[in-house]
Amino acid sequence: MNKTEHSAKGAIPEAAGPLSGIRVLDMTAVVLGPLATQTLGDYGADVIKVESPAGDLVRTGSATRRPGMASVFLGLNRNKRALCIDLRQPEGVAILRRIVPGCDVLVHNMRVEAIERLGFGYGAVTALRPDIVYCAATGFDQDGPDAGKPAFDDVIQAASGLVAITGLGKDSPDFIPTLVADKTTGLVLVNAVLAALLHRERTGVGQYVEVPMLETMASFVLAEHMGAMTFDPPGPAGYVRILAGGRSPSPTKDGYIGILPYTADRWMAFFDAVGRRDLAGLPLITDREQRTVRSKEVYALLATITQTRTTAEWMKLCHELDIPATPVYGLDDLRNHPQLVATGLFQTAQHPSVGTVRYTRPATKFAASPASVRRLAPTLGQHNEEILREVGFRDDEIAALRERKILIQKE
């Protein structure tokens, strides 16, 4: 496993990423926004994370070795500098107003009315930096009746159709056990910011960008599930092959394997290799439409065969036959996945306050301007003095702000 040594401040010199020179003011919290701004940071942007004295909610609540530095926070806030100010006080607002003109992008996931009350709505911010890319991650499109309502991953999973389709064929619907709405919307937000920056590069004009969770996730779900609702008059929505179920991991002697022969030729080659030529000629196998409609029967048949050998034996055969297949990996197994080990996805480093930490490197590879991890997740207010000095504050002014608890720092 590759190991990267960080300096005492948690920073590592690396080649500049494609967003080097871009500064992002990150007024987000929890998952959606922090994942997006972390990705921008991975791509080289200088990200200033603004937190209240209470800190980001996800500094607690997951695995931790040190208070305020929980695993979820560590996984969402690398490549950021931390500024902790009390925006309930006029002096705190004044500090942020001095920082805004030097920023290319502002991202927030507050309710719009809340950030307006703070004094950092779009109009107030463009008065300070007219060409800024201002991106609001909202729960619901602000043009609809649900504008301003609170939204979390669970709510959006339920509202977007995800919960309904996961419950098909089961006793009751259920949530997907990953923060799929937050993370998917966060990645869409990254794309939106990049597009707006390209537009500004071409025209010199910044703009307001809204990325609503519900509309984003409904579009995500319906990409393949629009079904007959596509047409006029509309029919039932849904991609029948997926909604009918059928494909599933297949049991082996010692675990499970995900195997997908996919084409008739691959299925026939598989059955021939295992000595079941009697099955290779069945319409259930040779006819694509029947394989699709009757996929439950196909995979039930497959399961009776895969149970006869170990996962390793099936992987060897599938490799020889060029059939897509993989063992089913558990979460704890992933750090030993041969592909992920070979490509160095998992890295370790010395965090200055937490000790040795493991993280996943940026997966996207840029040949000329590599993405990189230059900083590990910061402690609360870690970079207060550094950031304030950059915008002209003297040391005595910083000390006074700290004394009056307008600036907060926790080691």
C-alpha cells in the first residue's frame, strides 16, 4: 500500500491540478456540499471551508480517534483550509466580506432565506465580486412549492422514486444504505461549477447556479426508468428488465460471485464449459427477449451450477471465457482488492492531530495536471490566522478577534 508523508501542518507539495489558481469559498456542511468542494480541492482549487463555532455536524457521529475529527468528516474535507468565525456577530460578517472579493466560487447548501439573512445571498455577494460563480445546493428547485423546505438524503431518496423501486418484490420499501442522493447531487454540483467557470473564462461573466436535490435525483432515477411515460399519451414508467428483478449474485462453495455472461454466445460458452450443453440450446438462453423477461429463471438456474465450485475456480473459468465476473467484496475487503491495491487507491498519511489515517486518492487521472491530496482534513479553525493575514489583518487585530471569540480555533 502506498504511503504519503505529510508535513507537520498536514500539507504535501504536489503538482498543480487543473483548477490551480481558483479559490472556492465553501459555506457547506454535512455531505453533499463538502463532497463537491473536496472534489474541487482535489482538482487543485484553494478551498476555504467556513464553519460556525459549533463546527460541521459531521465532525462527530461516526468512527473517531479524536473529538471533532470523525471518519466521515475526514473523508469529505481534505484539500481545504479551515476558517471558523461567528457570523452572528457583525465583526464575523465583516471578516467574510473581506474574503469574498478574492474568491472565484462560492458554494453553499443552506436554505436560501438563511444565507440571505446572514448577508451572503447572491445580490450581496456579487456586489463584492461581480463575476463570482455562486452555487446554491438546495433541497428543492426554488421555483416550486417546496422551495425552502428542509431536505436530507432520506427525504430525497423517498421523494425521487428511489425508495419505491428498492421496495419492489419486498415486504416494504427501504432506503439504499449509502448517502446516494447527497453524493450524486454533490458530483452534479461539481459539474455545474466547472461549466460555469468555463462560461466565465469565455465571457468574463459569472452567474448564479442552483443544483436542487429532488430534481437532480428524479432525473437520475428516470434516466432508464422513464419507460412508456416517455410518450404521449403516457404509459407506465419503469425499465421492465430491472424492475422485474432476476439478476443477482450467485452463490459459490465459499461465497458469492457477480457473473454476467450477457450475450447468447457467452451463455452457451459457459454452459458448454461446465458440461451442460443441454442448457445451452434452451430458448430461455438463446433468445435475448426471453433471457430478459425470464431473468429470474435464468439466474436461479445459474445458482444451481455456481454452488458446485469455489469463487476462485469460477473466476479462473470466467477469465478464460472472457465473461465479466467478480467476487462479491464486503466493505472491509475493499482495501485488499487486487485492482485497488495495484492502482494505489488507498493511501495512508500522518494526520497532525489524528495520527495515521487511510483515505482514497482522487480516482480521476489528469495526465498534464494531476489531481492530488495536498492537505488532510483540517481541525476547527486551523487556518484562521493564515487566511486573515492574506486579506490584510494584522496580528494584533487577529488576536483581538480571537479574544472576543469571533475567531474560534480548536487543536
